[in-house]
Amino acid sequence: MALDVIINSASSLPASDFLTQIVEDMIEVAYAANNVLIKKESFKELSIYLERIVPILKEFNKKYMGHSESLNNAIEILNREVKTAKQLIMECTERNKVYLLMNCRTIVKRLEDTTREISRALDLLPLASLDLSSGIIDEIAKLRDSMQRAEFKAAIAEEEILEKIESGIQERNVDRSYANNLLAQIAEAVGMSTERAALKKEFEDFRNEIENAQLRKDQAEAIQMAQIIALLERADAASSPEEKEMKYFTKRKSLGSQPLEPLQSFYCPITRDVMVDPVETSSGQTFERSAIEKWLADGNKLCPLTMTPLSTSILRPNKTLRQSIEEWKDRNTMITIASMKPRLKSEEDEEVLNCLEQLEDLCAERDQHREWVILENYIPVLVQLLGEKNRDIRNRALVILYILAKDSDDAKERVANADNAIEFIVRSLGRRIGEGKLAVALLLELSKCSLVRDYIGKVQGCILLLVTMSGSDDSQAATDAQELLENLAFSDQNIIRMAKANYFKHLLQHLSTGPEDVKMIMVSTLAEMELTDHNKASLFEGGVLSPLLHLVSDSDLEMKKVAIKALRNLSSLPANGLQMIREGAVRALLDLLVRHISSSSGLREHVAATLMHLAESTVSQGSNPTPISLLESDEDALMLFSLISWTGPDVQQNILRIFYALCQSPSASNIKTKLTECSAVQVLAQLCEQENQNVRANAVKLFCCLVEGGDEATILEHVGQKCLETLLRIIQSSTDMVEIASAMGIISNLPENSQVTQWLLNAGALPVIVRILPNSKQIDPHNNWLVENAVGAISRFTVPTNLEWQKKAAEAGVIPMLVQLLDFGTSLTKKYSAISLTHFSESSPRLSQPIPKHKGFWCFSVPPETGCRIHGGVCTVESSFCLVEADAIRPLVRVLEDPDPRACEASLDALLTLIDAERLQSGGKVLAETNAIPSIIKFLSSSTVTLQEKALNALERIFRLPEFKQKYGPCAQMPLVDLTQRGNSNMKSLSARILAHLNVLHDQSSYF
């Protein structure tokens, strides 16, 4: 049934209800779109469009009362496309990640079509009949145009992967390393773990997609998936070593034991050799491509066999013949490899060397040959050859083991697991330089596997030999030894072994006196080594800072870059960072940052990251009487912040982190003032719209620092409605809890300005903030901060001067949540909650409805309604914000026991609204029933003056009532007497007056 028929049906819902449902679905889709991991940016773009459309539809639904065919068509399109988007999101959330990547072009096309269709629906809405401002109409028109022109594209990385897959399928690429690299790229693109088990599971799930495609009778997709699987299953992670071994031996045993001669058709008629790339000519004959191309290039126009004219433009690849030749070669090679192993056990060195030479050639020729050698279990045999007396045999064995280990973690593990393998290789380290070079190259390759790396360092003498070799005259051996030591340094135990081998002393010596190439090696090691805090401190104590700073100031660009990386590594220890500041490193780093601002060398990224470490070190100075500052002058601060506009994301985020750290340091006040002077608020407000999430998140964090206690005029000048909408969008879409909490902190700390609050309401802030509060029971520092900021933001909407805002907040269910937070929130959350409840309670007396007067004969009527104990009329939580109806009194009384005086004071303010004016008698009874009065008396002895004063004022009123005077007066006497002695003049006078009420002092006492 068409939608207009449904809408016009007497028994159906009106168009407004359909629009309401569509709006709810849109909100749901926009939220869900932010959680999609595949094509994340594209889905986020769709989410932003939907979020911008929702208020338009709400406003339209509120004002438009008519009915038209155009509206029906718009609703039909919106209904269909929102459902389409929901279905697409569900698929992209539930289906296999690899499958989704393979179909990313289809996904972005569907997103693009949906976005444009929704834009078309907006165009059909009869907006002209509504009383809308020209600004809003222009905004809607811009939104429609933007959606109509929106282009969703597969990311560059995704396109590269698809192109490699298509190329691999066309060229029948069976290279294992190709498949490994491809699977690694896929894992990175879709956010998969690169652990073998995780990759294998994902691959198996992808394999299941073939069955799903066949069930859908989508044969084209099933064939495509099968081709992709055939390409990827060559990867190590696609199948276990056991599965590969079983598959290999099943095939090998079916081949027999003797190589086959090539068929006559395999030979090229021109070269008389077996062809590699056979092509068919226009005469129907097949030749080796390079041979026939040379024949034609030499001016021959006739076929070499048939002597018929040849078309030079027709050379068709003979794929069938090529496949047959490759299968014949593979069969013979497999048989050859299987039969060679006994020759390696010959007693004749010449025989062994000849066999090793042949084996090395086969391994170097093709990746698949290397895999067959591994599966034939050659590795233990080769390892045993490392114990032979003949140096040439040992060298050949080291070379082959290196080739086998180079691109396979499985091979690395097999080498390490062979009897005495690492010991044999380490022994070769100490022999002649040629053998040592081969051994260190092999160990370096093996160290790239984490399971093997730790064992290498444990072998006795290995570290010492490597340290010695790192100072070798042979640059390649020294470089490999340095890199291997760097790999081994992941372990504290290995670093201890390196220290015992005098490695750090050796390193420091070469930094100062060694030749440039050795310096580069040493500095690179410092830059990449995973050092413990103890070793970072030791290196600084040993004097590493001075030569590194010298290299930063006086060396070529490449050396500067590596030296800065080393300083970046070492400066992450706060004590080192402070020493770098003391020794003048900041000036050199700032100069480098400015000088290389347009450089693409990566130097500026390392400089900015190092300065960030130094800034963070200033935060942890403790109670230092003369704290160290990062920036020597205001000009440095202004210059550094200005670089944000001239640098890329990596530098930007580090500069933002520098200033965020400085805002937590002893120089925070001065830094905040300088940032305000250089229009930082305006810059940060713009950066909140950055596409780069890291830059945006750090900008939001710094923005939050500046808004808290910042200059109100400056903040209001740069924070408008657009900025507030951006912050709300971040709160709803970001996955970074700190960024969300910071954005909420900005809203919470904005100046109390009615225009700002109204903008927030118009942007739908209230439901966004309220959605956060149910998470208040989660025990997590970031979540606690978020909830604190959310409750602080809510207080904007509860001010008693604007009853309309209070009603909207109450209708949103704020009051019960605030009451709950009094028990579960942090002290600051309790304070903010109590402040808002105070605001609500101040409005309750004028909102409490009178009890309806009784009419008719009272004896035949329903008993009269009982009024509120405090306000005397009819009260509810949402209509009059009554604290009694909200069951807030006991939680507020419990907050009076909180160790934070700020929370106690706010809670006391809320409770004291119950005894204002004529409510003293009724309110006092409620306070007595909930045992609040003893807590108020305790505040007389508080160290917080304002809490003492509020308690005094409250008790002065409470003790006017004889029953409370008699019951609680004796408990209050001693604290009151103490205040007459120690309190300020106001407290002395008021305390004396209360004591006079209690008949402890005479009315004519000198205390008055």
C-alpha cells in the first residue's frame, strides 16, 4: 500500500506521527553509525548529516499542520532510506571485517545513494509555508546541497589492497610473502589483531562467506570470494604449520620419486629452451615472448615455423601452456628437494658444498621453494652443519638459514627450536669476520620474532660478542650488531647483561669520539632502544646529554633527527626532562622547530614530542620552592602556540599537549593568561572541528583548561552557537572518554550567560547531558570526571530565575537522577547535584498547587487530599520540584557527612530551603525526623568559616521553636560558647544571641 494511502486512511496515524517515528529512527541510526568500525569516517559523515536533519524535522513537525502529496513523497523516501541505512549499519557491524573490506566500494556507493535520496526528501518538504527565518532557510539549503554533492570514497589504503588482490588473482601470484604482506595490510585497514590466531579466525569467518553467497545463490560473488581465498590462503596465518605440512606431503607423495622430462610443447622453437612466458602469434604458433619480440624487432615479418606473415600487434599469452609448464617445474623441484637431504650427510665436504650450493639457488629462486625446504625438515640438518670444521660449509649453512628465516616466523621458531641452534650461531659470532657477519645477520633476523628474541640474549657470551662487534671496523657487521642489541633491549634482563658487558660506557665513548658513521649507529640505538627508567637515568648520569645536545646543534639534518629521537626517548623520564631544561635544551629545540617548520623530514615531529616530554616533567616537581619553567619568556610561549597554524597534525597535537601540561604545572596561571592574550580560545574553538581526532581531542582538553576560571568576556566572544553544537556532536560521537569529559567540562564551565544556556537548549543539549548520568555508578576516574562535568552543566538549566528552563530539566527526568547522585557520585558531583536541587527547591513554594476546595455535602464526598508537608499544597517532582516528593531529604542529610566541606555546604543550602519563611515549623520537623540537626550542630566546629556561618544562621531559626530548643540546645551549647571566644565578630554576636535563646547567656551580656 502506498504511503499516502496509509497516511490518509482514517484508521492510520497522521503524517506528524510518521515524522516523529522517522526522527526517532534517525537518532538511533546516527548513534549507531558512530560505532561502525568499517568505513568509520564515511558512517560518521552520514551521522553528522542525520544529526543536522533531526532538529529541522522536529521544527517542521511542530509547525506544519497541513497535508500534501509532496510531504507524503518526502516521508516515503525518508522512511525507506533510514531503514536502508539501518540495515547497512547492521551488516557492517555484524559481518566479517575482511568481507566488508572486499565490498568497501559497494558500501560507500550505498552510503552515497542514501545521503542523496535523503537530500531529495528534504527538498520535497513544504518548508516555504512555515514561519522560518531566512538564516534557517539558508542553512537548510546549504545542508541539502552538501548532501547532494557528497562523495563517499573508499580510502586510499583500501583501494591499494583491492588493486593488489585483483593483480594477484590475474597474475596467479602464489608467493607466500605477497600473501603475508597483503593479509597484514588488510589487518591494519580493518583494525584486526595481527596475532596468528586472530588472523586465522578472521580468515575462517571470511571463508564461510562463500557458503553464505552460495545460499543466496550469488554465484558471481562466490567465485570472487573463492579467488580471494585462494590468494590469501598462502599466508602463514591462513593455516597452521601442521595443516600446511599435511597438504604438502599429500601432494608430494602423489608425484612419485623421479623427475619428468619436459613435453615437446614446452620448448620454444626459437631458443630450444623451456618457455617461461609463452605467447601465441597470429599464425597459431607459440614462442617465448622475449624470443619472438626480438625476432620481430630484427625486421622479420614471417612466422619462423610456418613462414606466413605475422601481425606484430597480436601476441596472446598462452595461459594454459604457461600453467602446465609451471606445474611441471613445481613437480620436478618438489621431487628434487625431497631427494637432496641425504647428500648433506655425506662425509665428502665437496659433495656437501655442491648440495648446499644447489639448495641455496633453489631457496633464492622462489618463496615456494623455501617453504618446501622448511616442510622437508632441512632446518635441523642445516643447524648441525654449523658444527662442522669446514668454514665454507658453516658459511653456506648460515646463508641458507638466513634466507629461510627472512620472511617467516614459523621458520624462525623452527631454527630456534633445533638442538643447540642459537649456541652454534653465537659460536660463529666469535670466528673470522666473514662468518661473524653471516651469524649476526641471521641472529638479527631471528630476533624479529618475539618468541626467539629472549632466548638469544640468554646464550652465554652472546651480548659480550655483540658489544665487541658493534665497534667493528666492518660497518655492516657493526650496524647489524647494534640493531640486534637494540632488539634484545626489550628485556630488562638483557639490558642488565648489556650493562655488564660495558655497552653503555662503550656507547658514550663512541658518541664523543667515534667517527660519524659509528656515532649514527650509536645514536640510532639510543633512539630506538626500549630502556627502563633506571637505564635512562644512568645514561644521563653518565653524561649522554652533552654529546646529544652537541649533535642537535652542530650536525647534518639526518644526524639531528636521530639525536632528537634519542632525546625524545630519554626525556620521557621526568628527572631527565628537568635536567634537559636546566642545561638549556629548550632553546635549541625551539630554534630547530621554527627553523624546520616547513621541513618534511620528520624532524619537527620529534622536536615537538621531546618538548612535550619536557613540559610534562614540569608538572611533577612536587613542592620545589623554585620550580623550573619550560618557557623562558612570554615571547616563547606566544611563538610556540602560533606554530599550531603552520604545522601538520603530529606537531599540532604535541604542541597542544605541551600547553595542556603547562596548565597543570606551577606556571599554570601565567600560561593561561598568555594563551588568552594570543586568542587561543578562538584557535581552539576552530580546532574542535578538526577531522584529525588526536588534534581535536587535545584541543578540547586544552580548551577545557582555559574555560575553567577563564576571562568571561574573551570566552563569550568566541564561543557561539556553532561551537556549542560542535561540542555536543563530540560528546555524542567521540570514542575518547577524556575528550568527551573535556567537551562536557567546557559546557559546564562556560560563563552563566542566558544566551549561552538558550543556545544549548536549542541545540538539544539537555537530553545529551542527561543520557550520561545513568553511567554514574561506573568506577572509573574518567567517567567520574565526565559525570561531574555533566552535573555541573545541568545546573545551568536549574537556575530559579528561569522557570521555563527548570521545567524542561524536570521533564527530562533530571531531579531523580540528581537525588541518586547524592549517594553514588564523587564529592564534587554531590556538590553540583545539591546546588541544582537547591535551585529547584527555591521555586517549589510558588509552584505547589492549592488543594481543591471541597464542594457539596462533605459526608458524601471523597476525603480531602492531603497537602505537602512542607508547602501545604499539591506537589509532584515534575510540577513543583518538591524535594520531599523526590525523596531527596535523607540523601541530602547523608551528604552532610561527606569529608569535602564544599559538598556539605551545598547540601546544607538545599536542606535550609525547607525552613525558609513560614515553612520553619514544618521544615524543622522534617529535618528532625531525618536526623539533620545534629549534623548542622557539628558544623559549628568546622574549619570552614562559611559552613560555620550557615550552620549558625540555620540554628538561630531552628532554636526559635521550643521543642527543638529543648531537644538539641544542650548539644549546641559548647560549640556556641567556643564561637563566642574564637569566631569573627558576626559569629560571636550571633552565637551569643543563640545562647541567650537557650538561656545560657543573659540578654544584657557583653557578647552582644
